[in-house]
Amino acid sequence: MYRSARIVLNVNDSSAFYNMMIFINFWVLSPSGNLKVFVDW
């Protein structure tokens, strides 16, 4: 999860924080299997 968070932070855009929140919410609500799909996206 931390590596994926770094990828989001590396975007360094105004929407990076918003995307990170979506990533956290998606990670909490979805199993690890779906997490890989989100990261690949």
C-alpha cells in the first residue's frame, strides 16, 4: 500500500491528495485482489 501511495504522491498534482483519498477508501472497502487492479489502473 505504501508503494502505491508513493506513486500517487509522485504525480505531484493538485488532485494528488484527492486521488490518494480515493485510493485509501478503495483499499479499505475492497479486498487485496481488487487493490492490484486499482494500482494497475
